[in-house]
Amino acid sequence: MSDNWITFTVDGREVRAPADELLLDAVKRGDVEVPFFCYEPKLGAPVGACRMCLVEIEGIPKLQTSCSTPVKDGMVVYTQTNRVKEAQNAVVEFLLVNHPLDCPVCDKGGECPLQDISFGWGPGRSRFHDQKRNFPKPIALSPLVAIDRERCILCYRCVRFSQEVAEDYQLAFLERADHTFVGTFDGRPYIAPFAGNIIELCPVGALTSTSYRFRARPWDIVDAGSICTLCPSQCNISFTIRDERVERVLARDNEAVDDGWLCDKGRWGYQAVNSGDRVVAPLVRDGGRLRPATWERALDAAVNGLRTAGAASAAVVGGQTTNEEGYLVQRIFREALGSHNVDSRTGGPLDKHTARLLSHPGLAAAVPDIDSAKCVLVLETDPINEAPIIDLRLRKAVRRFGCRLVVAASGPTALDAGAAERITFAPGTGEAFMRALQKALLKVDAPGDVRHEQPDADPAEGDADEAGVIGGQAQLAAFLAEHSLERLAEIAEVEVDDLEEAAALLTAAENVVVIWGERLGHGEGGATALGALGDLALVLGLDAGEGSGLIEIPTATNGRGLREAGCTPGLGPGLTDIEGPPGMTAAEARDAAGGDVKAYYLLHSDPIRELPEGERWDEALGAASFVVAHEQFLGASAERHADVVFPAESYAEKEGTVTHPDGRLQRVRPAIGHPGEVRAEWQVLIDLGIRLGLALEHHVSAGAVLAELAERSPLHRGVTLDEIGGRGVRWQERDQSRSAAKDVLGPLLFSDPAEPRTVPRPSDGELRLQTRPDLWTSRELEHAPSLDFLRPRQELVLHPADAERLGLARGDLVRISSNGNAIEAEVAPRASVKEGTGHLIEGTAEQNANALSNGLPPVVKVTKAGTER
Amino acid sequence: MSDRGILFTHIDEPGLQRLDVYERLGGYRGLRKALTAMSQDEVLKELEASGLRGRGGAGFSMGKKASFLPHGGIEKYLCCNADESEPGTFKDRELMHKHPHQLVEGVLIGAFAAGASHAFIYIRGEYEEEANILDAAVSEAYERGYAGENILGSGFSCSLVVHRGAGAYICGEETALLDSLEGKRGNPRLKPPFPANQGLYNGPTLINNVETLSNTPHIIVNGADWFRSFGTEKSPGTKIVSVSGNVKRPGNYEIELGIPARDIIYGLAGGPHPGRRVKAWFPGGSSSPVLTEEHLDLPFDFESMQQAGSMLGTASIIVVDENVPIVEVALRLAEFYRHESCGKCVPCREGTNWTVKMLERIDAGDATPMDLDVMASVQANIIGNCLCVLGDSMAMPVGSMIKRFRPEFEAHMERARIAAGALTEELHVPLPSEVA
């Protein structure tokens, strides 16, 4: 938006507006409403197709579409003249020529722009007495979206979404004139992760949700705003509730988070809330089987089990846990049980310094910074599977704002086609890659000075001392001097040329955003890899540039929030110090089963399915003396090993806060009451805590828990639910948090560089394994019937050369084995995969690749199924 | 009537399609002069001074349009609009079929004037033969060094490609042409921005008709003043008029703009068949409002046709005699536009098919005079409200026919009603399942 404001006249009133704002928006500032159908700024440039927004502009003979006309100083606009009214009447009449009179049976009725505009700007009667054109209707555009082509007014919105936002290019206009219809270009179903958005975009009832068909009229329902907690995108949503039942999820347009889009998982995942398979009462294991029990009994059993184990307990905190729940469970563990064994992360140990650096406001970027970034580095993450809305945001930046994308990952991503530079490094060599990139960056600048300065940056804004030197700089310089670029590139198995191209792109940009996947820090060497990431951020000068910074893609929805609420073994709430040595990570706690860890607290986590080396978790939980779990659905871990199961709330019932990966605190608000015996989980934890001896009685609401967290955590200092409100607030933007955080987070420092890990090359008949997440494998989706068709079968994605070498063809069933574990998968060759590496989906219900991963990218044996010796 | 011509002068020369024959008759002298003896600015000024107006229908000053393109090192394009699809227009076909090199030379001169480095001839897919002829001519031009890198050693480089359309009248609209050329669906774009600033691949683009560009070699060789010696002050030069319909000698005739329309219809084309009279005639293809006998003595040029309430357009005359029911003419016309509407904007898409349905009902005996009022109102609702002029191209002629021939419409309607016995028969409204 321009900073230059001008004055123009609309309907005789003088109005001020930013220069070049589109007239349709500008006249709103003068309280004038202009009707429109095809205008949607989120879809890019206006098309002017529907002609509904015609207005009269003095000096221009023909009426102009206000959606595409930029306002100029002194412009005189009329929207109420007879000429304009006649044109509006004409357009409405034309639209109703072929539009069927379906209102009584159309889902859109009551929330339909065509109805509203016909009523407000139409002639009132149609003079059309002929036969309307017909199409077979409704038909399934996809299993999720029904299309009624007779109702379609050809406003182009769905096609523009498909082509210019989601960039799946599947939807197109076919045929011409009044035979035009919307369809997929090849007639097959429209399958894309964002298909559901076209339902909300459609201004008529042409595109409707198959699951919401005939469910409710707008006057039957209420809306309840909340946050979708099915993935780290944490989109703002609105539940549609009828009779205390969630019937639908709509977007709640937050430009700072989701741009008003939702992915199909978020749009239909709510169905799990209504599933009959939910655990709705406490369960206690009796005679080998889990049976429903009273809350009293369940709480007692849990208290006994935990008290007996005492400090030999470990908590595994799952991704959908709220900040309040996480804060309470770590209080229980640390203060009541005397154990620091609380972990919410999938990866290895997290170094204190690194954790604080990666949360430092100086290095932080917000989601809207992606829009204005000149260059974005996407590091070891495939957003479309991990945080889909970020994928859309990146596409927007590339397509509309000329952002140059550098993608560096160990496997293919959906963004590869639009990337200016794409580098594939060997799995597990992220650290070596980052060191190599640092070296390449410094070659571009003058050698000697480790930090690459941003062109217009004010060094005083960063944490550099007066000489512009950040602590640890000399160490890093020495380390990099000892390692040749060629050697580092060799470890990462990348080309020096590509590194230099990437470095050039990054250096040339005035501001850079680095989107990094938390899985960069997985496995052995993960801690130092994250240290290398911090160094990379400082070398790039992300602290000194306006609009530059890091954005994390955690593996779990509230990964960042839980870390900052104290759910890591080495840090307390707000990343403060803890007393005594750090506790065990989840993996360490697993390995200590039966010895130093006797009891496990699984808070919304199913380690057998969701964490690496599920088989070892199975053994560990089996060896434990006591296991308590909070579950919405009984996962393998709870089913086989839990002694007590507390029913978990769904996100539609929960009250609490979560933290977006860019630091935005957001409110999860209850939209419906609790089913069955389900209680608020923060309340359950309070009860547990009180029984275990903590003074928690004053916590009468989730807000009270937040208040205590705000007191204890400098990052959350003074925050209230009111302040978070419906749009959320980034703690880095709060003065209170910033000043309180200064002491905890300390100055920016380079890390202590370590020798980057090398990974073995596979030999004959073997591949290196890299597990990858898939959007459709989360547990909830098994209980969302509409999304069932999207659940993937396990497939082994490998390079065609490897397939040939192993004697495999597409579709062959293979057995992949490692360390005594094996799974089966279908072969799917892809040329964009690095040779020597095979990719498997992690977290699937069957043939779960987590059974094979062991922290390191393991080397696995691949044989055709049924042919093993 | 003068028999001085410009474009058709050698039109029947055997072998004119070949470059050597064209050269022998003075071909490519214009290109040579422009590239080696004149600057880009001088060529532009000459074209502007000549007063050459677009021959594709809009009639905008060619030189002025070319001067809209920004100067500077950005990549610029020239598109020759050879998508001749206006009903009644077949002048470009003859020009391309018989005189392809005249066009090739004209395209290159136009490209030089605009500073374009890539030129495209977008020819309608139905003109398969002409496209092949042009392909051959372009190859010859490349071979001879008249196209490609460093043409005639002047330092000016321009590529030339012949691109075939795929059967859409809308692709004759300049912005739809650009989208089609880019490989997209042929839909018009919003203007502004205009192609001169944001055209092909978002670069500055000059788009001109075949006949317009074919004039440029002659203007360069003989000068702007010479060109102005033809035609009128406001409409200089000659025009190739395609005459069709109920006349003895339909065909293409090159005339000086400004001569009376009667001279063309009766003089050159022989007038209506014996015993018949001109009931109505379209001066500028089927998209122009219809005129009648009373207008036959008007000068045939841009201003006079406009003053009479019509337009010169492509200057393609369609003559309708009194044996042809006006309703049939209107229906045939409306069917064309309904078929060709791209469907992007509401008034054209719905208005064209509504108009066809009403005319069909009139013809079938199922209409009343109120339908005529509605139809006239529909045309008025289309005009000026559409994204491009295709909607207007139907609404203006149909509207004019209703205005000038209302009694005939009503009489037709009445006869049809009686013939159909509609007063006594029940109306059968087909169920959706019965409709294909």
C-alpha cells in the first residue's frame, strides 16, 4: 500500500485514500459499497470478468470496473447514478438468465453473495422466458467438493486459486461462451491439499462441501473462532456448530498467519471430534484390559503410579498440547516428582545456548516477512507436508513479489519447481551443508570478516559490540579456515557450484528469511546442527536486517510453545535455567526403561507410532512399571501399555493457548461442550498436581494458569488472554516480553563449532534411509471419514538409477529392513531424489518407517517382497 | 472512379508469392530504405505523417499507436493480427494468399518502427493454406537475410514466426490474441494496461492488422505525402473492401476511401440481382450497425459512416436484399456471436445466448412485441458493459436492426405465430433430462 495519500470524490463526498488503491476498496473509506463477484485480492490481479462493480468516473465515457481501476488524486466517482444502477440491474439480470432457481435446495442459501447482490442491486424481476442451459448436476469434482455447473457464474475464482495460489493447475475453464464450465483439465477428480478453499471462494452454491451437504442453514448454526491445531501452521479457523456438534470448519482470515486459506486436513479434520471411537471416559487397566473407570479411581491410580516412580518418571509431551498443559506437566514433574525428564521434541538433546539463540527476537521473522523477503532459504523441510499454509505463502512471494527461493533439503519438496536454486544434500548431513554454505557465503564477501553485513543495516541494532563483532566470531573463522569448501561439500554430497550460486542469491538480497525444519536437529549430531544453523543466521546477518530472520517449522503443532513453556529436559518455562543437571530426552528416557525410568507420562503422544524406533518404545513401555496417557483415540502405546488413560479434549473443546512457530501466541477456544466424561485437561493436570502436593488450588481457569506462566516465563511476561484475543500477539513484539527476555536469552553468540558428522555411503543392495512426513498420516485423520481416501500407502521413493541397480520397477512391493526391523512398501522411482537414498513416510498406521529410523539415517537393505533369503 | 491502387497493384502477377518475383517488382525496397537510410524515429514519423489508420476495424492512427511503445532496451514485440474472422471480411486472406511478401516486408518495417525484436503473425487456424504460404515466404525472407539477425547489415535484428490460431473469433481481439499466443485460453485482458506497455509476455507490444502493415512498405518508398494523395484528409490511403451478400459480383476491391458507397456496391460489385433492391447493408462487417438505401450515397470513410450511426470497421460490405427476412439475418448474426463469445464476462456471455433464444422464438412463432422491447433492452444492457467489444459487436447490429426494421420484425412474428398455431397448442417445456 502506498504511503502517499490522495483525495478523491465519491458520490459527492471527499475521501482520502492511498494513491493507486483500487477504487472498489477506496470507496469503502467513504462508506460506499460496490457489489462484486470475481474480485478477490488474495487471488492476484483483478480480472474484471463479472462486471458487477461498474462505476461512473467523470471524464471517462464508458463505465469502469472499480475492482481494477486505481484511484487517482482528484478522481470523481459516481456509484448511485441511473446509469450505474441500470448497469448493475443488467448484470444481475444477465446472471440470473442461466442461474437455476435452486435456492431452496442449495447449501449456499442464506450465506450467498448472489442472493444478497440480487436483492440489493438487481432489478427484482427477470424478463427471461426461455430454457436455461443445463449440465448434469451435481457431480463430484473430488470426493470432498461437489460441483453444480448450472449454478456456476464463471467468476473465475476457483480456477485462479488452482492456478495462481495453490499452483496445482488442475482446474480450468473448458469450452466457450455459455457452454463454458469449470472442470479439471483431464476430467479426473481434483486432488490437491488445498481444494477446500474453492468452496469458500465460490460466491454461489456451485462448489459445495460434500460433507456439509444439506447439514444446516445459516440460521441454524453458530460460529466459534479458534485455532486449528492439526499442524504447525496453526491457521485461524471458525467452527460451524449446530446443536453442539461441529459440522464444518471455515477460515478466519488472519493475514499474519494464514492469508485466509486452509488446507483440506484442517478443513475436514474436525470430523475426528465427532467420531464414535473417541475415548470419552477415563480408562484403567484391569485384568489386562483397559476398562472405563471413574475419575476418582483413575486419578488415584495415576497418582499412585507416579508417586511410586518418583523421580524415575519421564513425560513425553505431544504436539497438540497447549502451553498451559505443558507448563503444568513440567511443574508436576519438576516440583512434585523431582524429575527433569520432560520432553516435547522428537529430536536429540537441545543445547541451552542454541535453544535461546533460536528463540531470540533479534533473529526472529514473522510469517508476513515472507511476503517482503527478497530471498528465502527453505532448509530441510517440505512445507506442503509439514505446514501447508507456509507453502502457499512462499508461492505467493515467488509469484507476486519476485522472491528468489533457495531450497536445500535431503529430499524433494513441492517448492522445487519454483526455486531459483535447489540443493539436495545427503540425509543427516545438514550440519556439513550449513558449514559449507557459511564458507561459500564468506568467499563471496571479503575473507577475514566472518559476518556478512546487510547493506543498509545498522550494526547497533544487532548484538554486535562496538567493533561490530559478535562473540565467538574468531572461533568460527578459525574453524572455517581449517575446512575446505570442497571437503565440506563432499561430506554433504553437494556441488561447490550450487553452493556458490545459493550464496550469491543470499548475499544479493536486501532481506532474507530462513525457513528451517526442526528435523534439521534430529538424530545424532542434531544439537550441533542447530548450532550451525544459529551460526548461519548470524553469518547471513539476519539480526541486522529489517524483515529478515528465522522461521521454524516444528515437527509438532505447538512445538515452539511447548519448548518455551518448559517442556524440554534442560530448560524451564521461558527458557530459564533449571536447578540441577538437565533431565533425559524422550529417546534417552526410552533407553532407560526399567532402570532410571520406571514410569511414563504420555501427554497426547503415541511414541510407538510417532517417534523414531517405535519397536524400542514398545519394549520400553512394556518394561515400565506405570504408564499414564492422555488420548483422544487409543493409539498403540496406550492400548498396549497404559495403566491409566485420561480422555483428551479435542481442539474444539479445549481452552488454552498455543504458540505459532513465529512466536505468535494464539487462543484455542472451546466451541462445544465436552462429550461423555471428558474434562478440561488443564483441570485434570491441576487435580493431579494438587494430589501430588503442589499448591495449585488458585488455578480456577485456564487463564489463571496462563497468568502464572506469564509470571514465571520472561517470554510470556504479563500476557493475558484478552491481549491475545482473536488475532494473537507475537511475544517478540511486546515490550514487556522483550525486556524480560533480554536477561534470559542473553546476547547473540556464535556457537562452538564441531566437526560435522559424516554419513556412511550405502553398499550394494542397500540404501540410505530418510523418513519424511506426510500431511495425511496424522492419527486424527483415521477418524475423519471424508479424508480417508487421502491416507497414503507406504512407498519407497528412490532414484530410477537405484531402482535399476536393485532390479526394481515402479509398483513392485519391497521389504525394507534394518537392525532386525522390516516394513513393506511400494516402489516409486523419482528422478529428483538423491542417488543412494530411499525415502519412506513416517507415522503411517501400517508399515511405519519410524520402525526403522534410529536417529542416524540408517542404511537399510531393500529386497523384493517374498524373495528374501 | 480512379483505378489507382496501392496493395492490389500487382496482385495477379503470376508467381508473386515467391520472393524473387516480389523483388523484381520492387519488393523489399521499403525495408532496405527504412533500415539503411532512415532512423527508427524517422520511420515512425513518416508512418504517423501518412495518417494511415488501422485497417482491422478500430481505425486508430498506426503511427501514433506505434509511438506509444516505450523506448529503451526492454524486449519489445510486434504482432500482426491475421485472425481475420469478422463475418463478411476476407480481404486479408487474399492479401496473404497472393501477396505474402508484401505483408512480411510490412511486418518487418513495423517492427523496426516499434523497436521490436520479435514479430509474430497470428493467423487464424482455418487459413491453413495461407499459413503455409506465409511460412514459405518467411523462410525465403530469412534465407535472403531480410529477417533474423542483423538484417541487411543494419544492426537491427528481428525474428519472425507464423503462429496458427485454433478457431476463435475472440482471438482477433488484441489482448485475447496475446493470451492465445502465450499459450493460454484466448480471453481478453483488462485495458489498461494497454499492450503498448504491457502486452506479449508483459512486454511492450505493437499489434496491427495485415492490411495496415501491408501499406507500410509503400509509405516508406513513396513517402507520407504520396499516401495522403489517396483518399480523404481524415481517411487517407486506399482500403480493400470485401463485398458479399446479395450482389452480382462479390469480392475484394481496392478503393480510395471517401468514394460514395453506391459506387462500390453498384459500380464495382454490380449491385443486387435483377429486380431486387438493397434492403439493408452493413458497411463494416457484421459488427457494424446496419444501414439502408438512404445511406448509399454517403462517402465511404471512417467519419461519414460514424456520423450515419454506424462504423467503417473492416470496411466489409454485406448487402441484404428484400428477399431475405431481416429476422433471419439477425438470427444468423446472433448465432455467430453466441458461438464465438469467450464467456469471460457476464453481459456478453448471457446476453448473446439470450438474444439467440429470443430470435429463435420469434422465428418459431412463440413471441410477442414485448419480446422485441426486451430484446432491444438487452442489446442496450450489453453495450458498454462488457470486457471487450465482442458483446457490442452483436448488440449494435442487432439493436440497429430492431430499430430500423421493427415493423418487419413484428410482421414476421405475427406470421410465424399463425403458422405455428401457437394460440391453440400447448407449450412444451422440455425437462432437464430431455435436454442434451
